[in-house]
Amino acid sequence: MKKIKYENTEREAKLKRSESMATAAAKSTPAKRRRIDDGKQIALIEGLPDHISEICLSLVCRPSLLAAVCTRWRRLVYSPEFPPFSSLYALFVASSSDPAPGFRRVNSEIRFMCFDPVSSKWDPLPPPPPELPLNRIIYRHPSYISFNLPIQCVSAAGKLVIIAGSNQELSPAISHPLIFDPISSAWTSGPPIGSPRRWCATGACGGVIYIASGMSSQFSSTVAKSIEKLDLTEHNRSNWEKLREMRDLRFSREAIDAVGWRRKLLMVNVKGDAVKEGAIYDVVNDDWETMPEEMVAGWRGPVAAMEEETLYSVDEKKGTVRIYDAEKREWREVVMVEGGEELLKGAQQVTAVAGKLCVVTVDGRIVVVDVMAEPAKIWTVEKPQGLEPVSVHVLPRMSRPDFS
């Protein structure tokens, strides 16, 4: 059943790609549809109008095959007219070993990069405008010897959003979310957050981002019980909306993920081996409920929901992957290839898209698990030299209209 559902999803994605190509072709002028090399008009496919060729080529599942054929097709793959393929985006910090005794920890530079699956290389994201406070966010602080400060990012509606972090004074570094749109390759600043915070719960569900609990410059019970949302699907991006308060203050202890699953947000208050409590927020009815103990039991590491429908958990100690059966209220272990668990030990963050899990481990690996395969296949993505990943996200590739 799982494979059939995935295949249906792939067919739907292909259909959407072809529909978007047809729409783009209908809107484009004939002059724009024809590629020009050295003053000569050259067709994408000999004997076909380019707008028809674009629709045909958009049905190829692997853009890398198109890019390898010829320069004209490679330009098409990166053009705004071609349906964007998925790419891996990562938040990196410069690698640094622990300082010698008597020396202070120095904050590492923050970098965002995109892994292009066609060229198999990492490309830096355009720098945000100087007025956007990315440089205020810190990852390491001299007051903490072995603890890194969380930088909380979410992906929603095809955009990457930096939503919470700390500054040098250990206060909230972000008063407005920083939003990167891969299609326009541009950063923008979202509307001001009602209560800027850090060490909070952040997540997304249905194109809407949420920020809950946490603390501001100092602890406040009002902030610790509050939750706000911002709908990224609205073009005017209206202000943040305050929602029904949480029932208690137990979710302000550390930075946690709010996992979007079946029109609900799932939160577990602590990481590691501590006694955990879970809460579920119903995004439709604006109400809270207690998470079943059977579901909480699976939170042995990072958790993500595939297409906001199927929950996967990665055990940070054992490296095992589990899938949640909502009907039976139990977690089942996913069978992986031999040795796969070793690569996943120390899992810190996970994202789930198109049948694959992308995992960041404590020792700086980026690991991909194909959970649709039986047994699940697993491999690592080579990271840029001198950088260590903090989080990974899967979004549309950046447009490169000037690609040659």
C-alpha cells in the first residue's frame, strides 16, 4: 500500500508539472519560447514549438538527464519557465574545535547553502540585505562551554524561514522572520512577531508557520504559554495571529520542533532521555489536547512527517528508524540495509520529503534514507569543507535565469 500511495503521489506531481508548464507556455510570447544562440533561433526539440517541447521535457523525472544532453536543455532546467526540481538546503556554521583551557569560545559564521542534485555541488544562497539581522544570530557563546545555541528554521509554502535564535546578549535575535524564496532567489522580512522569543517550539502545517512557548529576554509565563501563526500562502502576509494559549509552561525549556501532521501540530517538551510530555494542537479547531503515551514513546530523537501525513522517528542512540501506525497507535521499526543504523546514531534533526528522510547527526553528517525501498537504502551527502550542518530542508531549486 505504501508503494502504491507513493507512486500515485509521483503521478500527481508529474501531472502538476505538465499543467504548470502548459500555463507558463500559454503566457509566454513566441519570442521567449525560442532559444537563441549566436543570433540563430534553435529549437529545444527539432520540429516542435518550444512551448510543446517544454511540456514534454517537464515530464522527465530526473532533470540531471536533461542537463546532460545539451546546453539548451541545461539552460531550460534552470530557467523560471521549467518546473523547479527539489534541492537540499542547509544551514551551516563554520567548524571549530573546542577552545583550549583559558580561551573563550568564538561564535561561528552562519551560512546557508543549497545542494544542486543536477551538478552535485553546494551553492551559497544570496546574502540577505544588510538591514535583515542574520548577523545578529549566534550559534556559540563564551558563556557556554559545550552547548550550542539553537537556530530555529522551518520550511513552508516552498520557502525557508528563520524564525528564532539568540543574540550576543542572550536575548531574541529575531523580531521579524527572515524569509528566503528560492524561485526569486531573494530574502524578505516578514511582519513583526507579536512576542519575539528563543528556545521555543517552531513548525509548519499547510503553508502556515507557528511559533509557541519559549522565552523572551527573560522568562515570562505569558510568552511561555502563547502561540502565534503566520500564513505564508497569503500574498499580503498579514500580521501574526495569536491563538489559544497552551495549557502549561512545560514547553519553554529548550528549542523543539512542532511537527505538522494531519492538520495538527505535535510537540514533545524535551529531548534526550528525560521524562517527556507531549501536546497536540488542532490547527483547524484552535484547541489543545494531550498526546497519547504511545505516541510520546516514539520520540527518541528527531521526528518528521512525510507530506504531513506519515510520521517517522530516528532514534538518536540506536540509529533506528520507526514509522507510526496511527490506527494501532504503535511505532514499527523500518528495516534498513546492513550498517545503516551506525550512520544515523546521534541524529539531531530530520526532514521528510518524497519518500526520503534527510538527517543531520551530531558528528556533522548529512544522511539520506530512502524509506520507500525495502530494505531502506541509506547514503551520505558530502558537505562543504570546513562547515558543519545545523539543519536541512528540501525546497524547490533556486532559479538561475543567467545560467550558461
